[in-house]
Amino acid sequence: MKVEVAYARWPFIRSDQWFLPRFRVKVTNLGTEIRRGSIQIDIADAEPLTTLAEITSFKGPFQDVLHHEVNSLQAGSTDDFGFRIQSKFLKPGRYILRVLFNEWIPSDSPIRELRDQFRRANISDEKLKEIEAQSIESLKGHGIDPYQRPVGQFRGKPLFDFRFNEVIKVHPLSGVATILGGFIGSVLAVCISFLYALIRLISGNWESIRALLGFA
């Protein structure tokens, strides 16, 4: 998978209200077709983090802020979408952003699913056999066939965990209003000064301009 995340052009200053952080995400499938998947966007408080390496390895806690469903992503094709982080997830501060992609694949039999979980937990073979026997008896006791694949059930297969390499700075609305007010005021002052100089130039050379235009 090829993943690209970028800020949207507006707003250039982000706030926890109105001027919310906006992003563009592009995910290109460089492998085989993904029939069904889900892209999850998370954020986390970046205040304790100081380096890019810490952002890459940070375990959380993360706040889930968006889910984007993917259907039939063909080999070589791109899923391109934009989103904004809603104000209910934000307060003034610094955040990191991660993008998770899970491919939804048919669930395996209950006992195989349990074996995978136990192996990831680094349980010894002897202990694994003991737990597996207990699990089989428990599943049968609830009327579940431990070796039968359930129909219509899916589980997530993680494809990537991508971290945006820029810290998201979210300012209070009052601060953004002050900055934008100063910027707009500066632009207006320049425009007014230019118009005033232009009017004076025209006024001082009006007769010459009339003659040049053939109105003399």
C-alpha cells in the first residue's frame, strides 16, 4: 500500500472551532484486489512527544475520529478522500494523527481464531493445549461447533499503521480570530494605500491622461 496524507489548503491556521483541521488522504493499492476494508483515522495528544521516532512508535491512547469504508479497491487504483476533525474531538493543543487500514476477511473457525490469539500472546505449547481443550468444551457447551467457519462473519486483517509526520497544532478560536484579523487588516491597509496613491497619481496627471486618451 502507498499512503499519502496532506493538509487541505484551507484553513492555514487551525482552531478547535470553525477553522477545523482538514486533510486529504490517498491510499493506493499496490497489491491484489481488496474487496472490503475500512480506513480508520485516530488522533492522540502529542504534548509528551518530542521526536519523530516517538510519534512512530507511540501506542496511545488514541481517539477514533473517523471511519471510511472501502469496497473493491482494485490493484493499482487509489481511494482518495478528504475529511475534517470535528470540534467535539478537539481542544487547543498539539496532536498526532494515524491512519489504520483493516481488510475485512471471512472469519475462521472459532478454535483457529483462538489459536491465533494465543500464539500472539506467546503462550507455551503445553499451556496452549490445556487452554484449547477447555475452550473446545466451553464452545460445545454453548452449542457452537469449534471447527465450523461462521457464515457472513468477518474479521479485520491490519494492512498498515501510518503516522502523519507533522504535529497538528490546534489554537483557541480567539487566538485564530486575532491572527486572521491582523492579517486581513494588513491586507486592507495595503490595498487602501495603493488605491490612495493611484487616485493621487491620476488626479495630478488628469490633463495628460485626457490628452493621451484623445479627450483634450
